[in-house]
Amino acid sequence: MIVKRARETNDFSENLSLRQRSGKYWHLMFLAATIIGILALSALIINIVNSVFGYVIMDSKINPSTLAVNGIELEDQSTDQWIQLLQEKLSSGALKKLEDEKPLSERSRKDLFSLIETRVLKYKVLETWSLYDSLFRKSEIVNEYLRVKKEYPGAQLQFRSWIRGDLIMRSQSSEASTAGIRTAVLGSLWTILFTILFAFPLGVGAAIYLEEYAKDNWLNRLIQTNINNLAGVPSIIYGILGLAIFVRALEPLTSGALFGFVDPTTANGRTILSAGLTLGLLVLPLVIINAQEAIRAVPQSLRKASYGLGATKWQTIWAHVLPNALPGILTGTILAISRAIGETAPLVVVGASTAITFDPTSPFSKFTTLPIQIYQWTSRPQSEWRHLAAATIIFLLVLLLCLNAAAIILRNRFEKKY
Amino acid sequence: MNQLSPVLETHNLNIYYGDFRAVTDVNIQIPRHKITAIIGPSGCGKSTLLRAFNRMNELVPNTHIEGEIIFEGHNLYGRNIDPVEVRYRIGMVFQKPNPFPKSIYENVAWAARIHGYRGNLDELVESSLTKAALWDEVKDILKQSALSLSGGQQQRLCIARAIAVQPEVILMDEPASALDPIATLKIEELMQSLKKDYTIVIVTHNMQQAARASDYTAMMMLAENTRSGTVIEFEETNTLFTRPKDKRTEDYVTGRFG
């Protein structure tokens, strides 16, 4: 009734309740959009976590306790004893192959122990369950275990967390229970190092040129438009470009042959250097655009103040524009780099190795990276690899989260009030 | 140089933004060690003319001038004159205080350093800040950010910064328009104390300020037909405000117009 009276006396409040109501609908729509987004994200996280923990049935050919010598457990024995054990238990052909890859006496203890685990003890994951099944279908799992036990007397049922402390310490292996991501982590770090070395100076340099030096003519506008478009080119295209330029055309450079570097395992340009440069090309437009925005955000009044004091262009850029743009440039670069870390497709094209057990030691090494490792493991038919992939995804997500957090901290810390 | 000879002279100065002629046929002589005010309605080219004196106009793309500006016998727009050198000898203070986001000390010392100042920087900072009537307020907080100062203090810091490179002329583009009356008064007093060492050219919207603070005044106005600004009267301030020759000046200074 109040509304009606107001309408009779006051023209301006006509339809007000209708307008308010439609505002409420929009409010609900926006809320719904947010909730759907959050639900999708939680579904992703729950799905991954579901695969990271769960029961497994493990079998080993030899019970490790039977290998104790003079009361010293297998794990505490000396490196020489381990090598002796390997020599006893492996065929001469397999031994020769291992010695050819890298002499046993030169291998680290971790390496040797994982060899013993895979070649001598032969741990094997027979069956795996997800966290959900492990929590709510315990009886089915136990029944299954009892059935399997008849076939494999040494089988053991254990609750396993696939993400474990030594996940990043172990190298790739043919057996999921002993495989780790050390090779992939090192490959990712090496690759990203070259991506940064390539994309950061080039990107910031181009941004300075475009913002501070380039005249506003059709050529520079064309270049600008193209850079903006390049940022949206599918990453696989960059992979093909990288294959053509870095792997094929610049092979002497990227394989290290130019520097007299001969790696018998990589006689071609499918190296860390190629991968890093390809990812560098991929993020270059992003770095340029982010750096341009940061440079543009430096107030014009600072440049005027500097010129007004008789500073040259370069003195102005060096003393005022760059220091004030730096937090923005770094933030943008970190975000671009975190995209590069997650890239898979271009590296598949450039020739990431499918399975290597050796850590990269130079820019000219063969490589694999975290997303490549995840991609390979998820495409294997045995379920245990998917659990391992899930654990690797968690690691990758944490890594990306750290990078983004670093970007936010940088931004807040150096935020300038002009 | 003779004390009475002009520091800056313009000869048939025209200033263009692209094809548009913003300022037409200016012929004035800026007297040495005096304060010259440029007044006139908005958009008549006051700031454009001021910025032409130290070639700051060139930061805007597509500007060019015709005619010449003579500074101490040199054409500022001559072929072998570097604008960087021009701005070093003819300093500028802007409308909005724009200190660098650095310490107070660095604000004053930076420009001297890039010009290869060989003396004692600490002394230079102190003398510049003293001349800018700011030393007593900031001598204990030289390491603090310049952005922590008030607007009026920031503007005086900008003047100190301009003084520190020891220019011959200081151009001021409405230096007090963003400040309150007390800070404005301080800037005006400061200008009076600075004019024994420097020639000052100031653009102002505020006619009382021009009348109070300046020795000479140039009155600018847009031409009716071309929408281009020009100096219609250039006189000693007293004369211009009390016995204007031009009818338009009279209307403007008495508040009947503009």
C-alpha cells in the first residue's frame, strides 16, 4: 500500500519495485556464475586428490628381509654390496646395457637402490583403488586382496599416498611404485631457465622500444597488432615453428655440435635448448604486452619532469621509467613463465623424450618436463600410472601456485603511489 | 650580457599541432631577472607558448614551429641545438607537483648528477632547498620519500629540483593552481626571492596572482576568425592592469570577459 501511495504522489518512484526486482535477478545470476566456477574448480581438485591416495596391492618377487647380510638390512648395506647383488641377480646382457648407459660404480646410491627395487626385488603394483573406494568399499577391497593373494603369495595390501617425500628425488622408472619425477622437474627447470633468458631481455627490450621510441606510424601499429595476435596463437603452432627453426634449421647450435659438444644420446636438436627457446617464443608476446602495460602505467608527468631537467631519453627511461615499471614487468613475466611451465603441446612437437631415466646435465641434453610426464602417464593403460600422474599434477599445481603468489607479493610490495 | 637586454626573444613565432596553428605571430622580449606572467582565457595557447621556450612541446608528436626564439644570441630551434641542452639551461616547473618517487635528497641531486656536477652534492641539495624555502621543513627527513610531503611542499621541492641544475630561466606552468591559498602565497614569495638570480616566466589563470607577483605581463587571446592564440598586449604589469591599451585586455582584467 505504501508503494501504491508513493506512486500516486511521486512520479519518480514509478516502476521502482520492478527495477529493484530485476536488479535482484541479476544479482542472483552473478552469484550463480561464481558458484558454478567454484564448483568446477573444487570438482577438479577433488578428482585429483581422489587419485592421489588409496589402497594398493603390491607384490615383490623377493622379500627384502631375506636379502639381509649379517643382520644388516638391505637398505643399510654399502654401495659395493648393492653392486654385487645386482651382478648376482641380473643377466649379463641386462648388466652390460646398464653399464653402457652409465657404469654402475659411477651411479648414485639412490639410482642403485631404485635399480635394485625394480630389477631385483621387482616391486609391482597389482591393483589400485581411489580414495573414495578406499574409504567406502573397504570390504570389496579386502575380498579382492584375498583372491589375489592366492595367485601372488607375497602380495601385500597397503594404503598408499602417491605423493610422497621422495617423489621428486626418484628418477623415471618402468615400475609405478618406484618411479619419480626428478628427471621431469630438472627438465622443467632447465627449460624454464632458457625460456627466461630468452624471453625476458627480448620482451622487455621490445616493450621499451614500442612504448618509448617507436613513432605512431602504420608500420609500428601493424607490429603492435601482430604482437597482440601472436599472444593468441595456439601453442602447438609454436611447437611446429620451434621444430622447424630450433630443432632442424639451427640443429648445429641446439645440439651443441657447434660448441664441440657431443652427446651420444642426442645426435639431433631435440634438446633442452630447443625446448627453452620454443617456449621463449611462445611467451614472448605475453612478456612484451605485460611489459608495455607496465611501462605505459608510469605517469607521463614523471617523464616530463625528467625531460624538463635536461635528461636525455635514455636517462629518463633508465632512471625513472624502468624502476617504476619493474614490479609490473616482473609480475607479468612471472605469469607468462607460469604459463610456459604448464605447456605440453609445443614440447611434444619439439621432441620431448618419452621416457628417460637420466637427469639433464646441460642445455644439450635430452629432456622431459612435468606436463609431458603427466601426459605420458595418464595415457598409459595401467591404473597405477594415473595415480602417479595425479601426484605429479599436485606438485605442478603447487609450483604454479608458488609462482603466482610470488607475482602477487611483488606487486603488493612495490606498489607505488605516484 | 647587459642586465637590461632580454633573455628570450621571439620573432614571428607560430606554433603548430599538426596542421592546426595554435599560436600565431608572437613577438615578445622576456626581460632578464624579472617575472613575466602570461595570462589569458583557457585554450588560448599560454602553456603552448611557455613550453616552446624550452622545447618541451616536442614531446607531443607532430608539433613544429615557425619563426624563431632567440636565447642569449642563439636560435633555440637552430639546426645544431640539442633540446636536451635547451632544457638544461631553461628549467621548468609543472602545474601538478610531480616529484620523483624517490627520496627528497635524490629528487634534488639526481639531475645535477646526470649533468656531471663536480661539487659537493650535499651542499648543492642544501642550497637548492634553502633557495626554494623548503630546507627548514625537510632537513631532518631528506631520506624520506618525496611523496610523503604535502602538495605545497612537493611543488617547492620541484622548484628546488629545477634550481639544482642551475638554469638561467625557470618556466612555471600554473605552478600554484593545484595548491591552497597559503601554499600559493609561499610560491609567490619564493618567486620574488628567486628573481635576483633567475628569469622567471609564469603562466597563470589567476589575474590577482599576475598582478601581485609579476613585473611584466603578456595578455594572450584567441583570434575570432582563426581560433589561434596570440599575444595582444605585452606591458609592464602595472600599466597593463591599470591602463590597458587593448579593449579586450580591459574587459578581461576587469572581469567583464573570460
